Amino acid sequence: MEAVNLEAYRLYWAMIWAVVGSTVTPLVFDRRNRNPWAGALSGLSIGLVSGQIFGWLLMKLFFEFWSDVAPTVSFAGGLVLLIPWWLWVKPRPQSARPQRGMVAGTISPLLFYLLVLSVFPILWAVLLAFFDYSPRRTGGPILGLGGDNPFVGLDYFKEMAEGTTRDARMFRNSLKNTITFAMIVLPLNLLITLPLAALIESVHERLKTVFRALYFLPVVTSSVGVAVMWGYIFNAQYGLLNSGLKQINMTPVAWLQDPRVEYFGIPAAMLAVIVAYVWQDYGYNLVIYIAALQGIPDTLKEAARIDGANGFQIFRHITLPLLRPTIMITSILTMISSFQVFDIIQVMTRGGPGRIGKTDVMLLEVYNSAFRYDKMGWAAAISFVLFLLVMAVTVVQMRLLRSDWEY
Amino acid sequence: MVKRMVILMTLVVMVLVGTNVTVPGAAAQDQVKLRLWAHQQATFNDPLQVLIDAYTAEHPNVSIEMETFEYNLYLQTLQTAMPAGDEADIIEVFGSWTCSYADRLAAMPEAAAASFNRDMFFKATLDGYICDDTLYGLPFEFNMEYGAALVNKGMFEAAGLNYPPAWTSWDELISDAKALTKITDGQMNVAGFHFTNQDAIVFMFLAGILQRGGNFWNDDHTEFNFDSDEARETLEFMQHLVDEGVIDPVLYNDTANWSGTAFFTNQAAIALIGSWATALVVDYPDFGEFDYVPLPSFGDAPLFAADSGWGLTASKNSEHADVAWDFIQFATANADNALMFNTASGTIPALRELVDNEAYKAELIEANPALEAVLPQLASGSYIGEMPDRDLVFYSIIYPNVLDMLQEVQSVDDALAFINEDANATLE
């Protein structure tokens, strides 16, 4: 049994039988006129318990004489209690209440997965933000919290706001950089995609498909590949951009490396990563705008044209207002993804150049704090602030761009 | 329905009690199965497997399975597996990490510790594995990032310089480096002396302080002392190298033209880097001849700071920590086994005997000629000291502050003040 990683199998048994139990049992309950939600709950519990107890027993019994097959057989453990449970449930007389066996059987396992794989980790991350937690230390008996991983309350948040330590300085710098990045990316993205979508929409149907595919290509390209490509373009010594500058007798610039170079108060490295990011990202919004433009009834534009409106006036007074819901959703999505930028910057600059990284954004700080320096609590606190920030910006955008009508 | 559930659960309990099974893990006493975790690096993993095979051949009741992880994934695996208690019995760690993981590691068994001679190993390596005077692991290599540099034979000859260089002073090195530096269209495309990657800056800074008679710790090792005259002189010397034009720290640093790559792509004529970098030549088959030569000293002795080296530890959760420790001693403290590992991996030995014994030493140099430059210096090394977070101090505090200073973003005084303040904050 030592060769078997029981921890892993316990996890498999739990995940599989909780899902089977909560999927099948509601259907059984439904057929017998019982509440399917009660079926989902009981099926999930019995599946979990049965999977753990009988999975382990089957593994133990079979391992003695048939070790190769034992892990496979152990997966039948959940059925030991679930099948009797399904058989023993007595039918009730026909109820007038509508039952929802299929609904409960579909939603319950997904809810379980969401709970285990998303909600618990999020709650754990929020909890960690109040502890000085490092996985290297054993800490207290409950989840390693307490003891050597002490409770620090709101200390991290106070430190972020008014601290003078390196961590606090780096956090505030990353917050500033993240906001700068998002505030430039969003308008730049909209400025490119909206007119471009309108232009593509105006060309012949066959060309439209070609353009749409071409502009969407960067979206499906790996971010690391995009970052490497733009890294070569911005290379100080051999990059395409500097070669062009040399051709026209301009001084080459160490775009990604020189912390002293700024344009309009924005570091050159930040501008470089923004260009790379927007190049990869704009195709996504573009196809959404093209779809939205196709949804605007021609009759409205036709009516405006008859009333003497020119192309710009039609775009300004008809197209743009009708695109408002689309602009809202693309703005929110672009803003959220900008706040979560990581891979392109990690590959192109690693947050540099400079001691106070010119392109160091919040997710980079989270990554470095958590996985390079084992400061899980501090990293969780930054993640929590990022979450609040994204939520606040989303709410504000929704308020500003809300429209109460449909066409 | 509740009644049926109670009956069902009672049956389950009866079955469990009646089965009278033993707890998994309490297997037969004579068979011991161990797992060993290491990061993926063929030069390390292959000789380690040879040692595992040799040990299991001597101990037929023991089997050791090596599992390897890509480096970054390895760190994350340790971080998640150790709190879950799911780590391997034997864990490869870097010496300077050991004390931060000490809570989760098994100390050397008392019986073995009582007769163990700590002087067998170079102090600079073994000190990394000693926490509160307790031994938590043993090193199988000596990590030395400062003391010698790669030199490009073709470039030296083309510049009409003596090769291999035997610098007796820094002025001689600077003179050679200036002659080797090439600038085209206003941009440096060959650095005469590349010393601006992360490890080079950090370990040159530390060695400079030590060789000038200073120390980067206070007397009782409770605080860093980076704001000293010796530290200032060292940074001013680095600034002097930039002023002399032997390196452009904007174009050559750790993120752009890293010294290993720069050297083997003919973009750096002299590169300050650990001897392990000589193995990189396999990726550049057309590269010409090169050597690894000692650097001049800032003082009388070639003192340097070393952060231990890779080695093996045993997990506290292991049911066979004693066997794990027996293997660790077999792999690292046995001279023949250590020699096999160091020659096969091209690493610097942590075991003194391999340097003191001329036959062993000759074998080491034959396997890796670059070691000739570093073996005489090993006794001058001292351990960096126990830091709660060595990576943070080295790579996020010292390196970026010194690089900013070299790039003229901040002054020497500001760099020292920031380094001292931020490094000491990590000790709080």
C-alpha cells in the first residue's frame, strides 16, 4: 500500500462519487415523487462517505493479492452505499408539486465543483490575507493558521496604505502601474477596434471574413509567443524598431531596459508592453463590435440618410448610441483583463526595468510574493485589493454606460 | 428513512470493525520504499540515479524512486506538498533554503550526529544545512558564484592580449577589458567585462566587502551591515568599471544579454559567472576555445561569500527518516560517491577530501578543467549566513539597487541606504 498515493485516491473518490451521487440520486427521487434537492444532498453525502470508506477498503483488500487491479477496483467504493440508497427510496403518491429532477441533477454536481474548486479557494485566499502565512512554517493545528503563521488582522492593508517598507512601496508602485496600464489600454483598444469594425463592416462580405480572421489571429496566439515576438521587435541592439530608427539617423532606445526613458511621463517599457498587449487583445473586441454592427437595423440608417445625415453623423448619432451596451460589456471585459495582465509583462520585462519596476503590475507582485518569497498572506492581501478594485471599476462602468432601452 | 440510514451506517461500522485491517503504511518491516524529489537537471539527476542504484544494490530491502520537477514547479510543489504532508522522504534542497524549511525536515539521527565529523565538508557549504546547531541535510556540491571568470581565447588573441590572462591586479583586468570592448553605431556590442547579471553583482558586492576587511553582518549576526565603508568602496569600484566603459549596464544585465548567453554568443569577452556555466558550451557547438581564470583580489586573500550548494534532506513526515539519512550520508559523505557525483555533474565538491587528496583532485580537474581555477579558493569561502529570505535580499534588494546605481538612476549612498534598510526589514 505504500506505493499507492492514498491522498490522491481519496481526492479522486471524493470528487467522482460526490458528482455521481448528486447527479443520479435527484433523478431517482424525482421518479419516486420525492424532493430531488433532498436527493441531491443525500446522494452527495452518501457518495462522499461511501467512496472514502469502501474505496479504501477495496484498495486494502485487493492490494494484498492483486495490487495492479486494486486502484481500479477501489473506484467502485462509492456504489456500495449509493446503490442500496437508490433501491431503498420508497415512492410517494403522485404529488401536485412540480419536481425538478433534471435541474437538480445537473446543477448540484456543478455547484459542488464550483464550491470545491472556486469558492473554497477564494475564501481561503481572503482568510490568508489576515495571516502572516508561509507554507514553509508548520503553524497551528487548523489549516496551518496561527502559531508560526500568526493572525495579523488588518496590518497588511494598513501597511499598503501608509507603510514605508519595501513591500508597501512595491505594492503602491504596482497599483499605480496597473491603473496606468488599464487606463491606457482601454481607450486605445476602443479607439482602434470601433473604427476598424465600422470599416470592416463596410467592405464586401467575402473580404469581411478574411479581415475578421486576420485580425482575430493574435487573440488565439499564445501570450508568451506574442511577448517573445515583441521582445525581439523592441530589442535594444538588434530589434526591428531600433534598426528602423538607425536608418533614419535617430538614436536607438533601450525600450525594455532603460528605466530613464519616458514619453509623456510614461516609461518606455510600459508603452512597449502596452503595444504588445493591445496588439494581441484588440481582435477580441473587434469581432464583438462587428457582430454588434451587423445587429443594427439598416432601416434606422436609411431613415437618417433620407433625412440628410452624412456618414459621420450616422455613426455619431445612430451607430454609437446603439452600440452602447456592447461598448459597456467590452469596456468591462477589457478593463478586467487589463487589471489581470501578467504573462506578457513577465516574459518581456519581468516587471522591470528599475529597482521600483516600471512595469511591475499587481499580479506580478502577487506571483513574486507568493511563489518566490513564500509570503502567501501578503500575496493574498494584494489579490483581495485587486478584487475590490476590479469590482469597483466594473460597478462604476456599469453605472456610467447603462442604457435602459433595447432596439 | 432515517431509521434505514442508521441501520446502513451501523452495518458499515460493523464491516469496518470486522475486517480488522491494518492502517496503510504500516507495511512489512523489512521492505522500505522511499521517494526522492529533485528538480529537473540531467547533470544532477543522472549521477543521483547512479547513487540510488548503488545504494539499493547494497541494501536490497530498500527501494528509492526519484521523481523530478521542472525548477519553478519544484518550488511550488514543495510549498504545497509540505503543508499537506505529502512530500517525498528525501528532498533535494538548496543549502540556503534549509533553515526556512527546518520545521518540516528531519534532523540527522542522534546516533549518527554524535559521530559525524562536520569538518569533512567545506564550512561554506555545510553551514547552510545547520540550523540552531542541528544538522538538517548534507551538501553534494559547492555553489561558488564569485572567484573566476570565463575568458574568450579568440577575442584575446585578436586584440593582441596575453592568453590565458593571469591578472595580478584589477587594473590589469580593466586594461584587458577596455581593449576587448567593441562599440558599433554608438551601442556596445561586445562587453569587455560582463559582471552585471544578478549573481555576479550580488556576489561581487559581498566578496568586495569581505576582501576589503569588512562584513555584511553585524558582530552577532542579528542585523545586516551593508552601509559600511567597505560596501561603499565596492560599489564605487563597480561604478568605476562602468565609467571605464567595459560594460553598458543598460544593455547588459540579467534580463538582457545575460552573461552566460552573452559570452557564448561572442557578446562578452570576459564574463563573471560560476564555474557551472562552462557546461553551457554544449548549446554552442561552434564556439571557440575558452578558459576559466581566477579574478584578482581586492585584498590579501580571495575571500568570498557562498550560499552553500545543492544537497539532500529528509522529510520529518517520512516513516523511514533513518534510512533516508543513511542514503544521504552514503551519497554525500562517502568520498568515492561524492567524486562520482561531482565529476559527472561538473560541480564543485563540498567534501574537503576531494580537494585535499591529490588523486581525487586530479580526477576532478580532468573531468572539469574549469575547477583548476576555483579549487585553491574553496577554503576562503564563508557561508552567507542564515537569511529568512535569501532570494528576496539578493535578487529583489541588492541586485536592482546596484543596477539602478550603475545605470545612474540613483547614487551610491542611496543604493547603500535602500539595501541596508530593506535587507534588515526582512529580518524583522
